[in-house]
Amino acid sequence: MAAQKAQFPIALMARLLEVSRAGFYQWFARRLAASDKQTARVRFDRMVRQLFFDYAQTHGSPRLAAALQRDYGIQVDKKRVAASLKRQGLEAISTRQFRLPPRVRHGGDGPP
């Protein structure tokens, strides 16, 4: 109906499809509201991506959530930041080097 509303009156299409006009307009409003939500999600994803690369890809979701609060005043849960990172395929790089346990490093007999 939305695609054809320029050619045909809504009342006629609603009667032919056996839906109420009010129902059509409610559906149409919900469709637009979802678009606003999507826009907000894209804006948030861009902000998270920018912070992620500003911190040289070393900050995960807890530290990025704290940075959003500190830098932008945005109170956000670390789970939302984690979901954003996952959606974008971003993963923090660990800066710690792998080290063997002392027993193995110093010639011990290894793990018990």
C-alpha cells in the first residue's frame, strides 16, 4: 500500500485489502520509528569504532564503555558496546606477551 499510495487512494486500497485505514497508518508510523532506531544504532557504532581505533585497538568493551562515559558523557552498558564491536567484527588486541610458567622457564620438571 505504501508504494502505491501515490497512484491510488488509501481508503480504496484499505477496503480492497480488507484492512483498516488506521491500521495502515499505525503500521506506517512503526516502520518509520524503526528507521530512527537504526539511525541511532549506526551513529553509536561509528562512535564506538572511532574510539576503538583512537585507542589503537587495545581497548575492549569495559574500557570503551568507561571512555564513552568519561569523554562523551554517554552512560552505556559494556554489553551494548560488546554487541557493537561484534556487529562490526572488531576485536581488541592483547598487548601482553605470552610467558611460560616459572617451573617450565627455569628447567623444572614441568606441570605436575
